[in-house]
Amino acid sequence: MISIEHNTAENIFRAMENGKEIGNLEYELRGQVMTITHTRAFMEGRGLGRTLVAAAIDYARSRGMKIWPVCSFAKALMERIEEYHDMLAE
């Protein structure tokens, strides 16, 4: 089973399976804006990237933040999914 771990000290979300990291999302915080810098899935075709971006969005939304997706994967996903549009920083 895949779980998502969030390390706020390192600004990273990790996708874990059986104690092994299988993907991650790195970000930076500046005030109320989370900048997603990299999304990596070490195993393709399992939806890990989307799961990681969703976890970051949920975290940001719960804290009243906006997201600036520098990562091309996160940007494309957020632009494609309408329910994420309100989270995009201008």
C-alpha cells in the first residue's frame, strides 16, 4: 500500500511503499505561496505524480495558501483539473 509522508522541515512529500521511497514532490514556501519545484515518480504508470500533487494541494488549501507550479508536471495537472484552478497563484 502506498502512503504519503510530509516532511515540513525538508519541504518534501514522499510516496512510500513497504518502507521504500517510490516518488517525491519538492517545494519552497514564500509567505502564503507554495512553489512546487519538482515532482518525481520512480515507478511510472501508478498515478504517483498526481497523488503527490494532490497531497500538496490539500496541504496548501488547508492553510489558506496558493500554489505556483514551476514543475511542468504539476503545472499541466493543475491547469487540466478544474477543481485545482482556484489554488493557482497569479
